[in-house]
Amino acid sequence: MDLRGFRMLSLIQLVTHARVDIAGATAAAISKGITALVGIEKSDTEIEARKMVERILQYRIFPDNQGRMNLSLRDVQGDLLIVPQLTLVAETNKGTRPGFSAGMAPEAGKKLFEYLVTHARQQYARVEAGVFGAYMQVSLCNDGPVTFLLKAESRHAG
């Protein structure tokens, strides 16, 4: 799958529970909901961050009474765990080692990730987050399994 031409990426997973540990201590934990691994590229802005938050909150991946994916995180009042994930935007189309030149510089990436988390918390009460730049252990139980790759917006209109 060629992901060039897309801005901010998020790999979302429906989970029964998830947790982020840093240096042996739990930094964030959720019950039933969505774990969102977020990759930030150089060209991403607060606009893409806001769009990504809305997509995550509104994306209908929870089953309704008939077992169809018709309900969003808001509908089921589930939890949201947002985890920064630099490797999500790695270039992997050639060679045997990933390239990270598309990723946003650490200082700017941290600022945009923190903006995304703040915006998510303004839009929805049940938000936890990992720590940008930290070495984290992410534990989760993917429910289904259900996993989707969301793209905030195409860079090239038309």
C-alpha cells in the first residue's frame, strides 16, 4: 500500500483493555475502547490533528445489536488511548532498513502530539495518552481483531 500523499496516520484498534508502561510504571490505561497509534509527518499541522481526532471519535467500528460495525467510540462511551508512533510513518518501500526522513522533528512532533491529545480531551472526556519520545511498552487486547489505518487527508487534492 502506497501511503505517500497522505498526512497524519493513525492505526486504530478496538480493544478490551490497553496500557502504556514507561520505566516499569503504568503511564496510561484504558478499558474497552480504541487504542490509536499516531504517526506524525513533517508536513502535518494542527488541522490534520483536529481532523484525525474527529475521525477516531466518529469512526464506526463497534458492533451494534445486529453485530454490524455501526457504532462510534462516542456512541459506546468507550475509552481512547493515544500513543505516539514514529515508526508508523517510516519509509519501508525499499531496502531492508526503515527510513524516518518523513517524520516530524522531535521538538515539533512532541508539540503537535500534545496538541492532538489536548484537542481530543476537549472533544471527549475519556482520553489517556502515551508520552512522546519515551521508550514505552504498549500492552493491549485487540478485540475481534479489529484494526484500521486512518489517514487524515490527502496532500494532493484531485
